[in-house]
Amino acid sequence: MWEKKTSVNPGKTAPNIFAALIITFFFLSLVFLTSCKIGGENSGYMEDYSDDDKGSLYLFDYEKIVIENTGSIDLEINSCNLYLDIYQDLIILGEVENVSMVNKTDIEITLDFYDKYENKIISAKLPAVVNYLRGGSTLPFYYYLTEEEKYIDISKLKIGVNYKDYYESFKGNPIVEIESYGYTGDYLVVEGRVVNLGKGKIGNLKLFCTFYNDKNQVVFIKQCYLSAGEMAQGEGQGFVLKILLDEYLPEFTHYRFEIFFEDEIGLPA
């Protein structure tokens, strides 16, 4: 009985074994080809990624860049800061302060980037957005460095300033008065006025608000809209500054307004 139950028919076994071998070979081949295909795609992706300049940004630590300010006796460079924005651009911010009593003109900020071997790899010159900087005033500046392929080599940033003395006295004297500030929805809203307390007509008005973090570093700069570009003696005009408080806004703890202008010289009558 045992032998009868375990006996097989040789005529049927050979085709069954042959079919099983074919099926096994087919699946093994499929697995092998699939593995080769997946491995090839991954290898190609990794190779392309390592060759991509933007891939080096994952190794780039902007916080290790040393900022060296090279101001002068009359003009100091303060509150400097740098970081990567959401577009992977390196942003440099800071202020130029006129610590003298002499007005300055033709102001130009210089930016020199060095590698760890002290080789200069990038240079830039940034003209000031105003024509005159009064004694005791502070001018904010910012610069976007978009040469991403060179980020990984940057070790030091030297910031300097060029200028000329301007000995003419200004008759105008605009000041900024803050009337209110508060929060409306997702916005910080600051309302104020610019008033010309001087004895002459002023023009080419520019009003900037500079925001700082808890380390007193500049984190962003906002130019405020003024409806009139000129003001006579005793005149004033209001302004409203609205700042959207979203996830893209750098953290800040305080801010300051600064007004820039040109005096009666060169202004239309």
C-alpha cells in the first residue's frame, strides 16, 4: 500500500519538472533584470546629483562664514548679518553709520569674499540707494549673492565702504514721528508721519524701516511709501507700514525708521 501511494508515473513527471524549471528560470530572470534596472536608475540619479552644483548647498554652512568689517574713521559698518533665503540666495545685510558731523556722498559698499586660503573669489560693489548721508544717520544696505556654485568655497566676507565728504549744510530737517503700531490679522501695522522741521524745501525723500534680531543684526529692510517726494518747511505727510507675519519672515525683536532726503540744491523751484 505504501509503495503504491508513493509511486509516480515517469511519463507525466518529466514534463512537470521541465515546466517547473522554465517557470523558475523565468522568475529568476525577471528578478535579476528588475534589480539591474533599479540599481542602474539609482546609480545614475546619485551620480547626476553629486555633479549638480546645487547639491553642494547641503554641505554649505553659511554660519561658519566670518564677517570682517573694514570701515573708516567717519563711517562704521554695523549690525551685519547673512543667511540663505527660500530661493537659496545668500543675503548680506548691514548698516553704514556716519559717526562724524560731516555729511557724506557717493557712498559705495564693497563686498569681498575669500576662501580658506585667503584667495579672493568674489567681489562686488553696491552703490548706496541715497545720495547723501547726514552726520549721525544710519543707512541700511542689502546684497543678494546668487553665484551658488561658489558658496561652498566662501570662508570670509570683508565689508568696506567708499565715500566723499560733502561740506554743504542742509537747511531741511525731516523727522519721523510714530503715531501707532499694532497687529491686524497676520500683519504688523505701523502708522506715522514725516515732518520737515528745517528751514528749507527738501526732496527725493526715502523712508526706510530696518528690522533687527535679538543680536542687533539686520534681518530685513522695508522701504515705506511716501505720497509726496517733496516737502516745504513745516509740511508733513503720513505713512503706513504693513508687514506680513508669515513663515518666510525672519524673526525680529525691534525696528528703526530712517529718513533720507536732498536739500534745496538742485530741486525744482
